[in-house]
Amino acid sequence: MRLLWFLLLGICSAVPKRFDNYAILRITPQSEEALIFLRSFEKYENVEFFTPLTKVDQTAEVLLPPQYQDVFLEQQRGLDHDVDVVVAVKNVQEVIEEGVRPADKAESFDWSYFYPLEDIQSWITGLAEEYSDKVEVSNIKTYENRDLSIVKVSFNPKATKVVFIEAGMHAREWISPAVATYILNEIIHSTDAEIEELRNKFNWYVAPVTNPDGYVYSFEKDRMWRRTRTRLPGSDCIGIDANRNWDFHFNEDGHTSCGQTYPGPYPFSDICTRGLSQFLLNLPEKLQSYISLHSFGAKILIPYGNSTEHLDNYDEVYKIAEGAAKALEGVNGNHFEIGTALEVMKQGKVYGSSVDWVKAEMKVPLSIAYEIKGDFFIAPKETIIPTSEEMLQSVLYAAKEAEKL
Ligand SMILES: [Zn+2]
């Protein structure tokens, strides 16, 4: 009987989580009463506030399973329009399925879909073979024994400065690896004179999927998975938030539960963040720019995430971020906010992030994170190329200007 039970459990856990008729709502409470009403949904299973409910007149975005939608709308009506509601996505499952690369497109890699890890890996292997004297791949082994690949592009043996692009640290932010691979492709293949100049000026390192175990899990089991898949002795948590695990003011908010932002039991407890930090410390060249790609939110974040104080060379970096936001806006008209994570993310202080550690520990002139626009972690596949184009222009601008720092 016990064996049967375990087998059943095994089967259950192997079934991918579905999001049929899950909706994403943009909600704005217009009274204290409405705010309290909306907050009451936070406790329900599978309800997730992608952006937090902070105050009256502040819009939040919430993932709402179908079983709560009737009660939500009914009670919201009872509040006599005290809550503004916009249905941003009606059926999350549909958007997920449309975005994943179909089986018959396994041979193409052209940013028309979101690609599973194996496609990204074989595309990278192909680049390294094609440009054997210019492209080099280093691998860090993950907890589940996959490769976290870092691609080095070096067209000029005399280049001494590095631009490092880190992406995919949060599994469900699929637009991030998509943008990183797009930029990597442009850096290698573009015939644009400006890109050619920057290709020769720097050595480029791109790590498109820095949380490979989580990325695979988000494709195969749970599209909303954010953390790694690390299990550590003495902890019941599966996975840690890799962007809270770096040794910079680690876990100063005393996080212990296994929530989305569980930082792990100690700094660099995750094999990937540990490996990546060591890789950065051992770079033979000067790390000039460190760019971390996240989604969603249309923001450029400047260290430090735990402070509203503008430290180090914040003002100089802010100017570059302004130019980078302008370059981005010039492509599709999207506007990005700029500031420390504490100032612009509305989620309180952020501890243990990669860009903060890189800035504090390695004194890198430019260390910034983007919250790519990337619609609610489930950006429609048609947005991959326009988003990548705006991000390419922005990153190129930032890298070029950071050289002067
Ligand atoms: Zn993220």
C-alpha cells in the first residue's frame, strides 16, 4: 500500500502544472476598504501578486486562478467600483502554449519562440564550432548536473575590457534568455558598423541561462517557477532565489520560509551563484560593465537594492542609464524607470543580488540590472524580437558609455 502511495505521488508530481483560465488582472484599489479586500486574496493558493499591493491608487498585477474569479468579481462589484480592474490576460495557459517552440521547429533558432534549454545549448555549441578561434564556452555544473554556459566572444586579441551579460537567473523570466541570445547573436554576426566597433572594443561574455535547472523546470513542470532546484541539508525548501544568494548584505531581512525569494541558508549556498562569482573573480580582463537581465517591469536598476542612498558612482551611472533608456525608447517607444531597486520596485529592500555584489566586491564601473518590459513573465512570442531590438540598442549604448567610466 505504501509503495502504491509513493508511486501515485510520483505520478502526481510528474504532471506539469496547468494554468487553464488563470487570468492576470491589473487592479487598482481606490479606497482603504478596497485595499483590504484585495489583500484578502493574498492567502489563497496559487494566487500570486506579481507586483505588490502597496497603497490606494497604486496598480498591482495579480495571477488569479479560475476558482476565485467569480467571488472576486462579485465582491468587487459590491465595493461599488472601488477597485479598477483590467483583465490583461484571460487565459494564461494559452499564452504559454503559443510561446513554446513547437516540435516541428526544433531545427530553427530565430527568436520566433521561446526555446527550451537544449535548443539554446546546441545553438551555443554551433557558434563555438563555427567561430572556433573567436567564441569560447565555459561551463559550470548545476545542482542537477546540467551546464550553466558562459559564452566568451573575442574578436580582438588586444581587447582588455569586458562586458558581461547575465540572464535567466529567475527561471520563469523567459524573455531574459531570449534577449541575451539575441544580443549574443548580434554581437557575433551583425554587419552594423557601430556593433562591429563594439565587438572589437570589448570581450563580450554572455551567460544566457544562469539558472538552467529552474529554466528546465519552468518548461516541463511549472511555468511560474522562479527559484533554482537546489536542495540543501537541513532545509525543506526546494530551490533558492539565485538573485538573493550573493554575498552582499545577505538575507538581512531574516527570510526563512520557502517563498519565492528564499535566499538560501548562507551566501553562495547555490552551486550556480558560487560558480558564477568565482568565474567573475577569475576573469583575466577588466570587468567594465556587468548587465543583469530580468523581467518584467520596464526598469533600469542601479546599486544598491537595499538603499535609497546614491552610493559610489551612482550619478555617473544614472546618466548612462538615462541614455540607455532613451536608446531603448527610440526603438518601440517604451519608457523605462530608473533608480535603485528599493526606489522603483516597490517591493522593499533587496538583499544579496548579483549586481550589488559585483559593484561592491569587484568595484565594477557599471553594474546594472534591467527589468525587461516582458509582459508578466509570459510575454507573447511576437514580442520577443521587438523587445530584443530595444534591449540590444540599450545595452550597446550602456556598454559604449561605460567604457569612459
Ligand atoms: Zn528576476
